[in-house]
Amino acid sequence: MKMSDTAKPHSFDPARQSFAPYGLTCVRWQPSVMTRPDHHNEIEVNFLTSGSVSYLIGGRKFIAEAGRLCAFWASIPHQITHYTDDCAYLVATIPLPDFLSWRLREDFVQGLLKGEVFVEPNAQSAPLDLLQMERWVVDLGGEISELHETVLLEMRSRLARLALGVSTGAGRIYLSGLPDGGMNKVEAMACFIAQHYGDALTVQDVADHVGLHPNYAMTLFQKAFGATLVRYLTHFRVSHAQRLLITTDLSITDIALASGFNSISRFNEAFHQLSGVSPRAYRKQNGGSVTATRGPSRS
């Protein structure tokens, strides 16, 4: 298989901010040995057309091979440690709020959030996966914002098919759990935040969930993820707000509340800090819909 070469491939920027979101993307990717792990609040989908890439995901090794689409939760630290010279691949990132709103098979969703990697077990899917992901590159790189919703529908369909294909355990790679299959404390905190960021969540709530003192929970979390627990939670909330600003006509106040913020001033402050602009300016810059009617959708 060979990709079209109409666009320059992207590559990892070691200077990029920890937990900075990629958003909804699909791009051609040039691998490089990464000097530090990356982590961002999206589901990452990789498809290699040639060669192989060796990852450390959650501290354990995974090798992505050509012709097999794979998916994992990119909030778990992941790092390329080796790749073959002939490696070429495409990478899609799906904002976690969108992914969770799809309500896919529970074992698939929970598996991803626990650090498992899901790999397409059927090699015959490769030609279609290549065509579809290359179309996503074009659609998401263009200026027709309506296509973004179409791409999200296609991504949902593809991951639903992946979930069915690996429901028997074939193509399901267990990486980040403890030897008994459970999660460690940090992973459990990250999963809890991912599922409850829209609630009135506090550090105490997260610490109680894993049975730790809040101060110790915050120390463990920052050591593992390189960001504070509060900043991690705020990234989820702002990411959800960004999606609502673009895809709905909800008021700024309604979006703040739907994203888990209990005050408009705190929402504006956090949004500007992470996005560089106000919520209103973000909506205007990104062609926020004034005709969209669907409200917030999240699990």
C-alpha cells in the first residue's frame, strides 16, 4: 500500500505543551524517536501503510504493524522508541468528549480507558482503511466545517466496527494494567476524570475514588502525567466547551455549565488560558454554527 503524497507529513514537536489538545484531526505522520512521552486527551487511531513503529504506552511496549488499524487512549503517556526506515502512516485524533458521546460497546470503551490497545484483526480491512483515512485528511484539512460532523460519524462507524471485530479478544492488547488486569491508582484517577469531568468534581472526589489522601493523589498524578490533577481536569472541560462552541448555538453560560464549570468567570479564565482567546472569539474564529440545534452530548 502507498499513501498519496499531496501534503507534507507532520512530526512530533518535543517542545509542545503537555496535554495540549490536537483536536479532531487526521494527518500523514513522519515518525521520529521521541525524547519524552506525549499525552493528550484524545483517542488516537493509527494506520501504517508500510514498516512498523515501536511504542512505549503506559511504560509497556507495543509494536504497530503495517495494514492493521489500531486505537488507544492517548492520555496515557506514549512514546515512539523505534521505527523502520520504510515506515509511513496516518494518525487521527478524536476528542474524548466526542468519543464518549458515541456510547460504543462498554468493554471497548473501558478497555481503551484502562490502557488497552485495540488492533484490527482482519487484514482485508486495510485497503478501505487507507482510502477512508486519506479522505479524512482532505476533509479535515479543508474549509468546509460541515464535513467535520460527517467525519465524526464515519469515525464512530469505524470504531464501532473495530469494537465488534475484537469483541472475542482477538486484536486486543493489554498494556497498561497491573498484572492482575486492574488499573494502578494514577490510571484509575485519569479514567474517573474522563468519565465525570462534567460533574462538580473536586480533588477530594478523585482522591476518594482511589482511596488516597488528596495531597498524595495530586503528587502521584503530577509525577506520572507531568501535569497537575486540576489542570488535567480543566483540559477535559475546555475541550468539551470548544466542541459545543463550534457545533451548537448554546449560550456561553449554558456551555460553561455543560462543561463542568460552576462560574462563568472561572470558565472564561480557564478557556482563555488554554485556548488563547475568549469563548466568544473562539466560536467566531472557528465558524461556530448559528443553525446547529443539537445540544451537548456526553456520557
